[in-house]
Amino acid sequence: MIRAELGVNPWSVLYEGLARHTSLSFGTISAVVGVLVLLLWIPLRQRPTFGTGANIVVLACASDLGLHVLPQHLGLPARIGLLASGILLNGLSVALYVGARYGPGPRDGLMTGMSAVSGRSLRSVRTLIEVAVLAVGWLLGGGVGAGTVLYALAVGPVTQFFVPRFAYRSAGEDRA
């Protein structure tokens, strides 16, 4: 989504805003924020797992690697494709690793924990989180575009669509 140059996801807006005020790389900021988000899990009674830690490390490394590998200044059709695939693949990837029960990443654990505590849908909770993060990132100077708004409004519904299709169910749950 960064290389699409049509607006990054709200968390990236936050990371960009923080990068303007620190000397840390995008991936490092992603990892630090991921660890800080874990503190928000405490009142939600969420517990980090192997998947939580793996998410922090993989996301930080993949962010820096992707920015290094993907070319800049692509044509508009390619940029639109990157934006659309970024939204769809993010929703799908959340469904895959949360559904596998290896544990959510920090941001997704915040979503699932808030959903469980509030009784609200993943869709509405995720959208609320994305909009709040977007506002903070924008206030810190992160860039916002049409893709940012599209992501903030679409990733919750996309995630909710994919989660039941990829959630692991034990043999006992299949019969229930």
C-alpha cells in the first residue's frame, strides 16, 4: 500500500507520523508500537502467544523488506492493484493466522479482545480502531490519501468476511 502511493493503512499513517519525530525506521516503529499495543490487552484479558511475537517480528521485517524490494513510482493501474490487493490480503492474512489459533498479532488481539468484551462485531470494532489510529497518525503528520480512508472502512468488513471461512475447528466443534 505504501508503494501504491494512494494512501497507506491507518497504522502506517501512525508509523509515518512517529517517524517524523524519531530517527527509527518504519519497521522498528511498527515493532515498538506492536509491543505498546500489547499493554492495551491487559484490561481485555488477552494473553500473548507465539503467534503474537511472530507477528511483531515478521511484520517489522516484511515492512522494511517490501519497501526495499518493491519499485517506486509505478503507473496508476499497478498502484490501484497494489492498494486493492493490500486491503484484501490484509483481511485474508488476519483471518488465516487468527483462525489458525496461533494467536493474534498485537493489533488484531486488540480487535478480537475489544469485540469479545463489548459484544460488537469484528467489523465495527476494527473500523473504530482504524479510524482512531488514523486520526492520531494524521495529527502527528502522517500522510493520508483516498486509499487510507478506503482501508479504514474496508478492512474490518473484509476481515469479518474471511474469518469464519478460515477458522480452525476441532472435530468436536464440527459436530456441534
